[in-house]
Amino acid sequence: MTRRKFKFWGWGYADEHASHEERERLKDFYAQRFSVSQWDEVAPPVVGEIPLPASRISAPDTLAAISSNESEDRLIHSYGKSYPDSVRAFARQFPAPPDLIIRPRNENDVVAALDFADTVNAAVIPFGAGSSVVGGVETAVSGNFRAVISLNLQHLNRVLEVDPISRAARIQAGVLGPQLESQLKPHGLTLRHFPQSFEYSTLGGWIATRSGGHFATRLTHIDDLVESTRVVTPAGISESRRLPGSGAGPSPDRLFIGSEGILGVITEAWMRLQARPRFRASKSIRFTDWQQATEAVRVLSQADLYPSNCRLIDSEEAVTTGSGDGKAHILIIAFENADHAPDAKMQRALEIVAQYGGQWQTETLESPNAHHSGEAGAWRNAFIRAPFYREVLTGMGVMYDTFETAITWERFPDFHANLIDTTRRIIREVTGKDGSVSCRFSHVYPDGPAPYFSFYALPKRGAELAQWYEIKNAVSDALIAAGGTITHHHAVGRDHRRWYDLQRPEPFATGLRAIKRALDPNGLLNPGVLIDP
């Protein structure tokens, strides 16, 4: 059976692209913003243009059938999907591809791959589907390693067992989002975890990076859905007990959730499921005042309503994504339920936002497809399609990137103003041109929001990476100094490592290093992520 291949230079599968209409809209929009009359576009790379160093190791006979050192395979596993990854791919720069890709068929293959890596002194990068935007799967690693192996887990893609009574399932870690949901659907159940990368990421990747899903309140992170884990470490297999909750010491699951592949390879997990929703209500609210809009969301988040969607999008993001006219900030509220209609919750939510100047159209609340239409639908489509636009924008020479964080409510107004001002200033200083920065709330909690900032700029051709690093450094420094987290749900990887070191307490870092030495004594797993090799 032919395996559908991912792009090595962009988002999604090789047969997926931004449409002609999307490309033209992007070129027109940014030409107007930057006063560009004609774009000098760079074409995406092809495999034959990129010389690769020879593989430094070969698979042993016992692993040969599940191993590859084919050029396109090595390219696909070299980078994730961040802006610097995109720039380097379009520049045809792949100086440190993996020497070998191993695709385990079962847990015994994982053990054998780690044993082989130890024998030949090869670093091992666990690989789900490569959607990391923070350098989490990059194969240019530090340390005195003879070679690098990318361990692709996508053959571990089955739902092994379903417990309909407790509403849980035992699921292999390499399953992609659509594969997972299609296997749960006959049982009337769903994991209901939908990150933006849903189609192109795996359960193990979600757990390893503490993924955040679409749902903006209550069950926001994958942490909330993990019942138990099974992990292959160089020191042995760690399997936690299935329990709804436990007070028996530090949680073994919490040790591996967010560990980003440095402690072991997650092979399967029992996950908490939900009944598939039958009732939905959605509404788009417009605000002319940002402060009133954020105050409305704060009160809403503290009202114990827990909407499935509570996205506040500022006017700049609305116009950039084509979901608004730039004259209003948009709050998208949605509720869903498998047991009863959510009308009462929606009515109370509307009462709250009305007190802060929110306005909306009076269409029927229960429309099951309300979130697919109007401003909410336009933003939803732009959100899903946005990753495909990066390859278009990189080819045009436009820098488009994001950073996301979280902060408590009482600090948010000053925090938001500081980050917006810092980003605008550093873009102007670095590129010599005005760019733009916008903000939305990706998630909200009773004690604070998770603001998600997007920015664009026009860097100098050939200096994109250097200028991106200047912007990234200035914004991240300001973010940490103001008390935010360096990442709410994008993980740490290599790109956020410097600020993660500042954020974490030093006694915790000491403990993490000790755990790393105990579970991975030769430091083979994802070196350079979270801690030094």
C-alpha cells in the first residue's frame, strides 16, 4: 500500500496546497500592507535540488525491514513546521538530516531501536508527524553522537481496547487525529481533542508536548484526558495504573506528559473519552472596545459556564484573517453537549457579554452549523487553513509567525500593551518597516487568559533568520520579564529553551536532570530539549 507522504518543506501532505484564490488573496493583502508592486517569489524546493551528506550508519538486519535512509524520507524528518524551518527549507538548507528513519511496528521494535542506537551511539528523536513549531523534532543535535535516528511511530496507530462503561480507550501513540476519531466513532465516543495540527499530529505527540485543543475552557490540555501511560525508556518500561484519580505521591503520568521525548518513547495510553455531542449553540459577539471585551471574557470565564469555544479575536486579527472588517473585536462563544440542549448556558453568556457592550445578530441559537457560518465560520476556516499559508508567505518573502502565552487577569492589561508595543517596535527596528501584531485568546481560565499573538513583517531577503531571531528574542525576553509563560501549548523544543531555563525553578531543573540520567543514562533521547545532554 502506497504511504501518503508529508511535505518536507511545508504543512500537510505533498498533495495539499493553498488554493489559487488563497494565494492571490495573500499576495494582494500583503502587497497593500507593504506597498509592494510585484512579489519576487521563490519556488518550493524539490528533492533533487538538495545534496545530503551520506548516512553514517546502516540498519542491522533485524531492523532493515522497518528502516529507511532514502533522501526524501530524510528531508521529511529533518525539521518541523516553524517559520525558521520554512525559511531553511526554501533556502535548500538541510545540513544535518537524520542518518536513519526507523518505523517500529510494535513495542518490541521500539526497544530494539533504542538498543541499536545505544550500541552505535546514535541520538534518537521520537517523531509523531513532525508538526512541531518550536524545533522539537529537529535532527541537528548537540553532543558527541556518531549519528542521529528519527523514530517514526506512525505504524503504532490503533485503538486497542475500548471501555464504554468508564468511557476510556487504550490507544497506540502513533495514531493520527483523524485515524483516532474514525476508530472511536462506531462506539459513539470521541477524545474531543482537536489541536490546529489535528490532521497532522499524533496522540503520542500531543502527550509529549502537552498539546492544547480547540476547546477553550475546562478540558483544554491533553493532560486532562490522560488516564494512564506506557513508555519505553532506555532503563525499562514504565506503565502507570489506570485510575480516575490518585493521591499516591507524584504522578508518573505527569512525569512523561510534556517531557518532549527526552525521558522515553510513549507507545500507548489509556485516554478519557466523551460521548459524541448532539446539541450545539454558537454565537459571534462584536465589541468596539477591547478592554470591555476582555472584561466580558473574564466574567464569563468565572461564571462556571465552561463554553466549548470562547475565542476573543482583536480587530487586527479579524481583518488579517478575513473574518472581520477591522471595526470590531469578535468573541466567538459556543456550547455543545451530548445530553441536553445548551440554550440556558448560552442565554446566560449573552446576558454577561451584553453588560459590557457586546452586540450580536438574533438568529436562532441552536443552529448546529452556526460555527461554520458568518464571522465565526470565516475565522474558523482561516484558522484551519493558516498553516498552509506559511509556505506561500515564505516564498513571497513575508515573515508570519506567532507566540502564545498565559497570564493572570489582573496583570493582563499591562502585559498585553507591553507585548503589542514591544513587537511593533522590534519589527520596525529590525526590518526598517512597520509590521503588524494582533492578539486573540486561544483559551481562557477563571484566573487568566492564554493570549495568542500573531505578527507579520517584511524582512530583508537572505536575512530572514537573523531578523526573526532578533524579533523572537526581544518578544520572549519581554514576555518572561512580565511574568508570562514562554509557551501555553506549543511546547519548548529548541526554540524556547533559553526562556524555559529562566521560567523553571532551579531545584526542579536539578531534579529533571537527575531523572534524565536515571532513565536515559547515555543521553540519547532528543538531546538539547528541556535540558542539556
